[in-house]
Amino acid sequence: MKITFIGANHEVTGSCTYIEACGKKFLVDFGMEQGTDAYENAKIPCPPSGVDFVLLTHAHIDHSGLLPLLYAGGFSGEIHATKATCNLCAIMLRDSAHIQEFEAEWRSRKGRRKGQEDVEPLYNLADAEGAISQLVPHPYGEIIDMGDGIRVRFTDAGHLLGSASIELWLTEANETRKIVFSGDIGNLDQPLIRDPQYIDKADYVVMESTYGNRKHEKVENYVEDLAALIQRTFDRGGNVVIPSFAVGRTQELLYFIKQIKEQDLIKNHAHFPVYVDSPLAIEATRVFMENKESCFDSEAMEYINKGINPLTFPDLNIAVTSDESRMINFDKTPKIIISASGMCEAGRIKHHLKHNLWHPECLVLFVGYQARNTLGRSLVEGAKTVKLFGEEINVAAEIRVLPGISGHADIDGLDKWIRSMERPNMVFINHGEDTVMEEYKNHLTEMGYKAYAPFSGAYCDLITGEFVNAEPVKVVRKIIPSTGYQRLCASLDRLSALVAQSKGLTNKDLAKLTDSINNLCAKWED
């Protein structure tokens, strides 16, 4: 019974944990790293085809984004998550594949002019569809018997529609251990979705620490604060550009703006237009409404019970096509533009920044976490110029962060979550920047917890409690293998598993397999 830490260790993104227990090998999350990595991640100890199943905390790409690559490498098991997470993943993984394919084609076109080889996407739409086909939905609160001594329950984490903490019971030879994975713990009093639900006990806890060294600035009234920023920008003739995560944050903003319009908080700009320029956000908003009964809080349900959609209002404009997106910047009326991605790393938001950043009358308003070495982080930290589509753009617009609108609990929220359960044997901290993880680990230690901040590759024997940390491998200069090479390595894992499983074949079939492999090698060795 062993747990190995793979991703989001001394880093915020790329969540992944590997477990061997009860004769099974499985993952909790398999997320994509975003921004620049601080440390090299250890490799999963078995090939993709050797992973029996995946437990998924929620749909954000830093938790789910490499599932199509797992599928491409030969994974054929089930991916278990809440119903809303399955619904969101179905659109988010397709969108991620589209981005992979689009950027690979764009880089290939640029490379051809320099005589360079084409760039392959990390994975394609077929891989995403394959991973989506393996999703298995579950309700909150139901204990699922996975067989072989493994039981699972998803508990609302209050971070995103469908987000969950995972309770995992493992039983081997009459020894049972309970491990709780926090997932991303939600902030209290978020709009639309419920507050985090708490868990009573665990032997081991793996918990996030994104804001483990700070408290969120208290905001008395989000709606009034947002309205004041909009009013000031409109009065000087500017646009409000909001880089927003398509899933979760965009829906919260629509909910706030609906209230602003209902309360007539913006003066002298009647019927101001609001544009949602993100096909993914549009699809995600539909999924939110489909899962309202299981995930919405009481305030949002008051709208629903009155027959009112809390996510729409007059003068809301939806941009689906590229032409509709481009036309937004030809309209000189002061407006709100909500577009993805939330960290400004991809998608249509980069076009809106190119058109608005150099205008001093405009406002770029950040409403979510900005990872290190992302364009969003650079703007928040005061960059004077940024490069967009090969062009240097002067940053003259007002740059603001709206405090309090965070999907992650701050240190008080994290403390409340861990204190809700009987003191576990060990707490493992993950999903935080390098220094933040260490600070929160020390904070828990001072509170009397046995806490660790594992590096990638660290492991723990869940029966004996023996923990072995790994030597950190710091990235000095990140050399990223081509996506084609990464796919080739995944295929090698699949081939290795095929060879290992071939022992029971007849001599004739073994000879055929051997000849096929040798012929393939001979073709590429020439």
C-alpha cells in the first residue's frame, strides 16, 4: 500500500498522485503543467496501459489536462468523477485538444519559413474523445465499491462546479487505511456554488496550499466593488477587459453583472454591452445550468425557483465564431469583454489585450490566480511592455486585481478544512508554490500536525507510515521534448506492456510479433 507524489509538488499546476494498493495501480488526477516549471517531475512508475483507473477531483486542466495523453499511451481503464466534472471535462478536454492542434499548426507554419520540421500536438481530438469515453459519473456522497478492497466517495470541495475532495478507503490483509485528497478547496461564500463540505476523519491527508501563506482581502460587497471599477472605466471611455477562466470564473462574473444591471449600479451608460468571447465558456455555462440542482447554493437556487436564469441578462452578447470575436474590437462603445484564458496564455483574450492594453482609458481586470511566468502574472506584476503575436505592445491600460474573488481557500479556509477532521497520522502538502508549501507545512507543524511537503518522486508506505522524500531536481533551463517525441515515448510504454503480456502466446504468434517489431525497427534504422 504505497502512495507516490508525481505532480504539483512545490508547484501549483500539474496535479498527479500515483497509488499502488489492493493489487491495483491508479492515479488521482493527471493534470497539465501551466507556466514555467520549477522542478522536474518524476515519471509515473508504470506505463499508461498499466494504470487500472483514475480518480479525478475536478475538471480544471491542471488536474485533468493530460488524460488524453494517458489514453494515447494505451490507458484503457475508467476515469471516475462527479457527474458535473464529467460534463465539464467533455468540453474542456476537446477544447484543450483544439488548442494543442491549433498551436502546433501555427508553430509549424512559422517553422516552415525557417526550414524547420513541423510541430506535432501533444495530443489530438481523437485522443481527447477517447479519454472522454472513459469518464464514469458519480453523485456526491455515495460510497462506491471499486472491488478488491477499494472504496471511494466524492465530497463537494466548493471550488468549481462538480469539484470534489476524494475519500479513499484501502483494505489489504485486514489492514484498512483512509486517505483523503482535498482537491482544490473552495473559498467560502463564492457565488453560485456551495461552500466546501467537510470530512470527519482520515489516516492520511493530501491537501492543496495555493494560498497557504496569506489571507484573502475581505470584500464587503463584490457587486459594488466591481460596479465601481466598471463605472470609472466607462466614464473615461474605456473598455473593461477581463481575462477569465472559461469554467467557473466566467459564470460567477455573469452572476455579478446580472445583479449590477438589476440594481442599476452603472449610471449614464444604460444598456452597456457585455461580451462573452469564449466558445468554451458558453458551453460551460450550459453545463452549469444542467447541474444546478446538485451544485448551486441557496441564493442561486432562489433565482431558479422563480424561473429566472441567474447567468443571463439584457445586452449580453455571445461571440462564437472568429468573425464575431474580431468585430468586438470595432465597436467603440464602452463595454465589458470577458474572454479566456484566465492567465492570458492562449485563446482569444490575447487578441483583446493587443487591441486594449495600449489605451490608457481601458481597464484589464484580473479575477483569478496567475501562475508564475504567465503573461497574466507579468501584467499583474507591472510589466511595461508585453509581446503579443510577435509585436511589442505598450502597457498603458489600468491593471487591477479584484480581491476576494478567488476559487481557492486562503490560509484560514485551509485551516478550517483540516481542523474539521480528527487529527490524521500525516498531512502531505501539495499544489502550492515552492515557498508557500514550506510555509504552510511549517504552519501545520506548529499546530501539532505531522506535516510534510514532498518533492516529486517522494513516497509513503501507508501501512507502516514510513515516508521517504525525494531529492528535488530543479529546472535550470527547461528543455521540453517535442510533443511528437513525448507521444513516441508513450507508445514505447505501450509496446513494453504488450511484450510483457505476450508470454502466454503460441510460438507462432510470438514469432509474428517479433518479426513485426524487427521490421519496424529496420524501417527506421535505415
